[in-house]
Amino acid sequence: MSLCCRLPRGAPGISRCRSGPAVTERGARGGPSNPRKAAGAVGKLSDLGARAGFQPRRPRPDTEVGGDPPPPEIKIANARSNNAAVSPSANGRTGQFSPFKFGLFGGLGVLLAWVIFLSLDTLRDTLIVIAIASLLAIGLDPAVSFLARRGLRRGVCVAIVMLSLLAALAGAVFAIIPPIVNEVSTFVVSIPTLLEDLQQNQTIKNLDAKFGLIDQVKNSSLFQNPSDAAGGIVTAGFTVAGIVFDLAVVLILTLYFLSGFHDIKKAAYRLAPGSKRARVSELGDVILKQMGGYLGGAFLIALQAGLVAGIFASIVGLPYPWAIALGAFVLDFVPVVGPIVVGISMMLIGFTQSLTIGIIAAAFYLCQHLFEAYWLYPRVMKRAVNISTGAVVVAIVIGSALLGVTGALLAVPVAAAIQLIVREVVFPLQEEA
């Protein structure tokens, strides 16, 4: 069969096979008289065929030269040879399980986790201070933004807000410290008189005769070792100094966080992948808005509690009504626990005045607590944070168990953020799966 007959008709440069010397398979087997000329003719025909779009046939890898498929034994052998070329070698250097490596990396992982745990436990107080400062910055940012929308520069707005906060703290200190000092001084001076009055009481006489209460009080370390009492006073002084230092650090960090609030947000959002950065920014803004709303709602509830407590103390004649109002305002920021402490304190102060005032204070606290816990708080937090009352209670219990009072303060906004992430991220992923 002539090689040129394999070319498609109408190929450029080829008119007929008769126009040139035909090279046949028989001639190829027989051997041409001039090998160079025959090779040149075959090369020209190959070039012309390539120009015309002719592609020579290539044998498939799973067929033999004659076109018949190989038997199954050959296929299995070829597959085994291919797998052997890709799979790890027999010496175990590639992909083989190594107990030594597994134990080494597992031990390093456990050691790293233990170091992180110890570091977090050591830095617990510092992290709490940073968390409180961050939460304050988030809560004060709406006020700064409100002033900035009125045409003021952000630095001026931050200065106004921080000065207002400092003025409020100074007023609180001057309102609550003098009454506490006076009460403590009066109590220390009246201790001997109180002991004499107790000795004249018939019930106390019977208990003293049976258990020796008066002698135990007189023989206590407070009276026998004044140095112990002085040491307690020094310890209390160091505690107060530590609280003042932490408060100063919180205020300084809050100032820095407020000044660079938007830059900090942008830097945090840039940690997300570019394809998901817009979604992360949207969710982050919503979370920050909910945290700010929670702090605003908590401020309104605490302000209501402080005003009501101060007005009640003034009406019934309790001593230091402004100090009571301030204490109710501050402690009301601590959910569940704070109002209980305020109510018990008011009842005790009322009973020091008279039995009737103590009973009235107890009734007032009960009504105020029911109103705040079951009507005001759920409605305000529903609008501000959009979280259910049951979730609020569970979050407060968990936060209090983990971090105490600070955990109770941070529990509700963190729970709101987790609820938002689950609703906007986890649930859609589960629906798509």
C-alpha cells in the first residue's frame, strides 16, 4: 500500500500519486536503490501530511503491536509495577508509620499545650484587665462616633468621653469613700460599748455562760496581738493599691483602644482570607454592635437601679443615700449576683435603724428585683443583644464559674457573639453539607 494514499485528498502540494515516485510498503521492505532519496521522499510526505492535519496513529498502551488486548495476567502485572513505582519502598523511608516519630511529636504537642496552659494561668489577671479595657472601648465607641458625626475630630471626641468617665469615677470615689471611713471609725470606737451591751443582754448572758463567747472575743488575736491587726490593715492597703493600679491600667488601655479603634478592626479583619474578608468584616461589625448595645443596656439598667435605690433610701431615712445609690449602680453591672448583694445590704442597713425600716427595705428589694429581672432586663437585652433569657442565665453561670465577677460581666456579650456566629456561619454550612 502506498504511503501517499494515507493522506487526505486535496492536500496542498499533492496532486496525484502518479506525479511523483511512489514509495510502497513492499519497496520499503525490499530496500530502495538510493536510501537517501527514499528517506527524503518519506520526510517530505510526513511534512505534507502534518500540514494537512494528518496525525499518525499511536498504539494504545494496553494493546500489543498486533492490536489484540493483552491477557488479564499482563494487565495485573502492569498495575502492580505501576503501584510499586508510586508506593513507598520496602525500606520504609516513605509513608511508613513510625512509632518513634508519633510519640515524639505527640509528646511535643502535650508539652506545648501544658506551657500554654501555664502561661495563660500566669497571665490571667493581665488578660482580664485587657478584656475589660477592650469591652469598655467597645461600649464607649458609640458615644465617640456620635460626637464625631457632629463634626468633631475623633481625638477630641475620645478626650471628651474619657474626661467624662474620669469625672464619674472621681465622683463615685468621693461619694463612697467618706461614708465607709466614717462607719469603720465609728464601729471601732463603739466596740467596747457593744461588748458591754451584749453582756447585759439576757440571751447573750446565757450563751456566754454556756459557750464563753465574751472570753473568746477578748482572747482573740485581734485584742491579744495588735500586730496581727496591723498586718491585716497593711494587707488591705496593698489590696486597695493593686485595685487602683489595675483601674489606672484599664483606663490607659481603654484610651489607646478608643483612639485606634477603627485601625485595630481593620488589622484584625485583614487576618481573614481575601475571599472571605467581606463576610468576616460584616459579622465582626455586627458582633461589636451587639457588644456595644449590651453595655448600653446594662448602663441604663444600672442607672435605673441606682436612682431607685437612692430615692428609696432618702425617703425611708437610711444613712448615706448617695453611697447606697452608687453601690447599687456599680453592683448592678454584675448580673444576678450584684442586685442580690445590694438588696441584702439595704436590708441590713434598714434593720440597724429599726425593725420596720428593715422589713420595708426587704419588701422594696423584692419588688425591685422582680421588676428588673423578669420585666426590664429581658426586654432591654432582647433589643440590644437579641439573646434569649435562658441563654443569658446559662452564660452568666458559666462565666461566673470560670472568671468570677469578670466572667459574669463578659458572659452575655460573648454568648451573643457565639450565638451570632452559630446562626450565620455554622447553620448555613450544615445546610450546604
